[in-house]
Amino acid sequence: MKLVRFGSPGQEKPGLVDSSGQVRDLSGHVSDVSGSTLDPDNLARLAAVDPGSLPTVPVGTRLGPCVGNVRNFIAIGLNFADHAAETGAPIPAEPIIFNKAPSCIVGPNDDIMLPRGSLKTDWEVELAIVIGRPASYVGANEALDYVAGYCVCNDVSEREYQLERGGTWTKGKGCPTFGPLGPWLVTQDEIPDIQNLEMWLDVNGERMQKGSTKTMIFTARQLVAYVSHFMQLEPGDVITTGTPPGVGLGMKPPRFLKAGDVVSLGIERLGEQRSKVVGFEATADTSTTWR
């Protein structure tokens, strides 16, 4: 089952994608694709709904982020062996965990906005795990029982903020629009092997990233188990799991996004995103500095 959220930002409704690719309105059955709706038992009940009985959604309607009301947006760093090699970093002994701000989450085709003064905004195609039920101290052998499904994430990153401003990586990861999710949340039954999916990302039609989830250092089940030992995961929480090689930071010389660029990305079986990069737009008085 492919679940979506459609409509204007902040007013999205739940939907599903039928076998022909048509988006259908699920709002008569659930209020949102979030929280307890994502419990695997509730998802099984939704799967029994006849898509043909649901109203159609007009073609071209905006898709929002495929999961709503995300409380914890957790990211894993340097989790692909080939990406660690391109950055010159050693293979981590344990997963590197940092946070992305839930407020950075946007739809799969929404604009990516460069932060004010940014010169080093980068791209990262990633597999994201969506949690379906509370998980605390779970074992790797049972970890996927707590997962609702998977989606595509672009872990947009400002490398100066992340690496040159001191402290944790979080500073370069949570700017507005830095977390496109979707186009849809795909339930586990549609993914035969989550550790064997092709991944890609293009900038202006030029292939930048090409990889596979099979080169992940820590698998999806290991990551859910590991993170659950440091915090309780809740339904709707998102864990984005790292990126394959080909990021702008790793190029010689490095290459970063600029206004007008178009970023397209996708993962096998999980769909595709397409975002235009735009310059910073002040929405309030931004004349003062943080000092």
C-alpha cells in the first residue's frame, strides 16, 4: 500500500495510490497519515478498503510530506561504506545519530530554499524509515515489527553550518525545507528486500548519486533497534538512514546547490522527488544577527 498526504501546506488530507497510479481520498476512513494510523494493525485494516470506493483526487494536486505530525526526525551519518570512503572518514563502529528539525519537513516536490547567505547547501538521497508503534529497547530480530513503512528523503545539508561552525551536525541539517519526504509511504509488504534497493539523484539532469541500500553499514533493522536504546520511538517518527556516494561535498572541487537548480531523486519501489532550489526569502525582520 502506498499512502500519501495531499493538499495545501498545513491542510493535507490522507490518501492512497491505487494500482493505476491514481490518488484516492482516504479522509473518510482516517484523519491523517500520522500517529496511531501507522500502527501495523491499523494499516492492515486500511489495506482492506476497496480503492475503487474512494473519491479520486484531481491530477496535479500537491503532495505533502507522506507522514504528518512527525515528533522525532532522526538521521544517521556516514552509513554507506562507499560514501564514507569518498569523504575520507573511517567506518563508524556504531551508528552516528543526529537530529533534523521536524519543522524542516516539506513535500516531495516543494521548493528547497537556500538559507540566508548559504554557499554550501548539498544534496543527499536517503531511505527513510517510518515508525508504526512505540519502540523502546527492541532487538534487531524484532525491529521491523515496529515499522510502518519506508519513503524517500532528501537530507538537504548546509555543509558550512554542519562542519565549520562547531558543535554537532544538527546546525546544518534542520533549516526550513531541508527535509522533503515522499512522494508516498510504502508499507513493508510491498518491499521484498529493503536492503537491496537502487538509489539515485540528479542535479539539472546530471547524475550525481548512484548507489544501493545494500552498501549500508548498519541495516534498517539494526538502526531501529539501536536508536530505540537511546530514546523511545513513537508512531510517525522518521529515521533517515544515510546516503550513497556522490554528494557535492565529496566532489573535486566541491559543488553545491544554487538558486534555479532542479534536484531529482528516487529509490526503487519508493518513488521519486523533484524540487526546485530557490534563494532565501525573508518572512520577517532578519536585519539583526544572532549576536
